[in-house]
Amino acid sequence: MAGKEIYGLKKRDVIPALIWIILGLAVMIASYQMSLGTLHTPGPGLLPFLLGSLLVIVSLSIFINSLTLFKKTSPGTSETGIWAGIEFKNLLIIVVALVAYPLLLEKLGFLITAFLFLFVLFSVFDSRRWFFALGASLLTVSITYTLFVLVLQVELPSGFLRFW
Amino acid sequence: MDIFSGLLSGFQVIFQPVNFLYCFLGVFVGTLIGVLPGIGPVGAMSILLPTTFGVSPIAGVVMLAGIYYGAMYGGSTTSILVNIPGEAASVITCLDGYQMARKGRAGPALGMAALGSFIGGTFSIIALMFLAYPLSEAAVKFGPPEYFSLMCMGLVVVTYLARGSLSKALVMAILGLILGVVGTDPISGKLRFTLGFPDLADGIDLVPLAMGLFGISEVLTNIEKPIKRMIFQTKIQHLLPTREDWKNSVGPIVRGSFTGFFLGILPGGGSILSSFVSYSMEKKISKHPEKFGTGIIEGIAGPETANNAATGGAFVPLLALGIPPNIVMALLFGALLVHGVYPGPMLIKQHPEIFWGTIASMYVGNAMLLVLNLPLIGLWVKLLKVPYRILFPLILLFTLIGSYTINNKTFDVLVMICFGLVGYILRKFQYEEAPLILAFILGPILEQAFRQSLIMSNGSLAIFVSRPIAFVALALSAALLASTVIGIFRQARKRVAEIE
């Protein structure tokens, strides 16, 4: 069953609220070190300091409100988890592919990096034979290369393939 | 320049081949992403932002605007045929649209959606033209204090109207403002929150931020669970609604045009809200409210007209005042800033070609969309069959290429991926991105207007109270914030009483 709510908040909102509080405090400390100045002659830190303290205040209210839910609800009622039924493997593959792309881009060049990126995603998520993924990636890379580099004259890194 | 010679010059601008092409590209992409579930107009606009940097500002704005109102047309197609809204403003069309399709009346449903969209869209452009022009004349007298307070009000209202928890929306708005601070302080020249990255000295770019939050995180949200889609197997015929259909639809279309337009003007309003308001209004005043949801044409005509009428309304505050009322307009605002064009009441004097060109492009674009969506409907239905597992790697590749091309730096790509992951987690915890982006774009402008106001008044805050428009806007935003705080306080007291 869906868990209890208060002002649209749920139990699980405790953790992000904690992160916001820490973030707000960090912003306040960093801004304080930048010199605050006065209201009439504001220093570089004044605005971020005010924003940081606002963040702390608002997230404190979230933190306290969602914490009260732990007291009121009996231990039997649990919230429908937001992480239920998620295929983490799929997510992980995409995230790894995404992060690998900019890291490899300069070294391998656009053609190879984009091909690898597409090939991995097509072959993992499409159950058809591997040569479908191969063909689809080759086709997509050539179309995007033609469109961006040859037609729109966008500069993309060539990596070690200097001939183009 | 009066309205008619202005409009004429606008048509001269839009019929230049380059602008005409970009207008077509915009509405085409708009229809496409409207049809394809899993990516909405905001995501598509973010992804295509970099492509507008190489062309003139007018071509860029015309294309981005085309994506926005084009998506309103395309979104209804999937709602009717698949019962999955292509984008959020077409959610309500599912109710009666899909039922009509099941009864074998998919044709008139699609036809009425396109025609209603056309009527609503055209009405709102005419209204926009007659409202924005005089409004900008009046707004020329606005100074920094007025801007500061009006933008504050816009930000407060958007935050207030965000779905779900208000405190979460506030957190997002504050985070957006903090992200806007990153970079070099314009007054002292000191670096703020660059975390030691020299690439952050100029601040965070709008493009990787928007692409990450709306492009990448949207894909991640869609891919986390297996998607199954069933396309309604039906022959689409008789696209043109019958006389009976028209008779039933005239009222909803007229009412939808007005509600949509005026809700579009309001901060935080926009297409999604107006389609919902139109549907519930039609149901309330209908003689047979029980028939809504069983597949009647009124349930499509009203909301589909309203969501398109809202697109024109949303341009009023952007073009006349320089205040973006919703997230889509905020992206357009950002795109104009990149080109060095500052949207506001002076826009019409300094860049009449942008003001009138955009308005004229919307007439032309709506006509293009009618052609794209009525005779070519079969093409879009075929596209519906492209599975998401083929689509999403392409979307991701576009974001990767796009984010690189802004400055030819892989750093921007990494920034985008970071915000994509953050955005995904925020979505999971039901934080809404709209207040963040709006605050991020408005933040630096707010700070500048605030400092200029203080210079005008020699450092006295009284300037915000002594000027009537500034005072009213600030008082309204303060009242809105206060009413919520009081509401929360009352509820809390009630709870304390219960416990005792």
C-alpha cells in the first residue's frame, strides 16, 4: 500500500533532505570564506550565503516533517518502493556507456566512440542477432557523421584516425 | 510601426528560405517527438539548443517555438491510437480519444484533434499579437525594480504551482539559484563554487544542464522498466468530422481557445494545465457529463484546442515583458540570451524582425502542421511502431554530440551526464525540474536587476515599495508564500492538537 503522506512528503524524503542540509551548510561556509560584505556593498559571498541558509531552512522543514511520519505509522505499513521493479542492470549499462563516451572521445575519435556506444546499447537491448546491432550502429554513425560533420560543419574529435 | 505593417514585415522574414526551412524543421521535429512517447518538447528543445547557435536568432527561435506547438499536435495522435500520451499536455485526450478509436471512430478523433489544435493555435496568435504589442509599449517605462519584482513573482508562482510538495519545489528553485551563482562574480571578479575546475569559470552552461535534466534523465526514467506498447489495429478513415461532430465541438473549441490562451499567459500555467481545466469545465457544463470518458468528441475538441491556445498565450509575457512564464519559454529565453538578444519590452523596437518574425512563423507553422497531421497521419502511425530500444540510443547519441559541440569540450559532456544522473534521482524522489531551470536562467538576471535598483536608489530598499508595479508584484508573491506558510502552520497545530 502507499505510505502515509504529509504535505506531499513521504518517509523516503528524509535522505534527500539530509543531503540538501549538508549542501546548504557547505554553500554557507564557502560563501562566508568569500567575504559577505554588507547589504549596501555586497561581497561575492552574500547572495550564495543567503541562498545556502534558505536551502537549510526549507530542507530542515522537509526533514522534520518526513521524520514525524516514522513515529506515526505503525511498523507494518511500508511505502511502495520507488526502486521496485527496476532493471538495475539496464540502467548500469547505459550509465557506463554514457560515462565512457566522453572519456574515450578524444582518444578514439568520434567515429569509433559513437560506433562502440551504439553497438553496446543496440546489442544489449535488442534481442535480435548481433549483426543487426552491427548494421544499425554502422548506419547511424555514417548518417550522423554526414549530417553533423559534412553538412553542418561541426567539429568532432577525430582521435587517431587523422585521415578525415 | 503598427500591427499590420509589423505583421507584413514578419511574413517577409519568415518566407526567407532559411527561416522557412527552420520553421518546417521545428514543427516536423515537434510532431515527431509528440508522436514518440518517451521524449517531450522540453527534452527535444534542450537537445536541439546547440543547433540554433550556428544560425540567426530568428531561425533558432522559430525552430524552437515550432517544436513546442508542433508537439501539441503530435501528442494527441498517440493518445488516441495507443492510449499513451506522446507528451503531458495530451494526457487528458486519452480519456475520450482512445474510447473513440475503440468504437472505430479514430479518424474523426484525430481530425478533430488536429483541427481544434489549428483553431486554438491560430486564435492565440491573433490574441498574442493584439495583446503583446500594446503591452510592450506600456512596459517600456519599466525599470530594474519592476523587472526584479515581476520576475520574483513569476518564480514564486511557478514554484507554487509545481505538482506535489511545495517545500520540494522551493528546494529546486533555491538549487537553481545556487547553480546560477557558479562562475565568476560580475562585481568582484572572484570565482564562486567552481570546485577547482577552470572550465566552470564562465559558469554552468544552460545547454548541458537542460540536456541532462530533461534529455538524459528522461531516457533513464523510461528505460528502467520494460516498456510494452500495443498499437490499436484499426483502419483510419473519415478524418474529417461530421456535421454532428462539429455541432458538438463548436462550444468546447470556443471556450478552449479562451481558457487556453489566458491560462498560457499565467506563470506556471501552460499547455498541461489548460487541457485539464478545459476538460473538467466541459464536463461540468455539459448536459450529459456521464458520457465523458466513453468516447465523445467534446472530450477531445476542448482540451486539444486549449493546449494549443496556451502556446500563444505563453509568448505574451516572454515577448512583451521578457518574463518567461513556464519552462518552455525559459528555454527560448535562454536561447535568445545566447545570441545576445535580451527579450523584453525593447525587443520590439531593437529587434522587430524577431518579434514579428516569431508571430508570423506561428501562423505559417500552424498551417504546416495541419498538412503534416491530416493527410500524413499514416506516416506518423507507422513511426509509432519504432520500438524504444532502437530510439533511445539515438536520443542519447544526439545529446552526446550536442553537448560537445557547444564549446568543443568533453567537459560539457561530463557536466551533462552528471546532471542527467542527478535529474534521474530527483525524478525518483518526485522533485520537479521546472523551478530549477527557471531559477537558474532568471537568477543572474534577478541579481543584476536587484543591484541596478539599489544603485538607482542609492542603496535604499524603499525603491521596491515606492514604485506601484514593483510593490504590487512583490506584495503578491509575499502573500502567496505567506499563505502557504500559514497553511502549513495551521495543519501542524491541528496535528499537535490530535496528538494531545
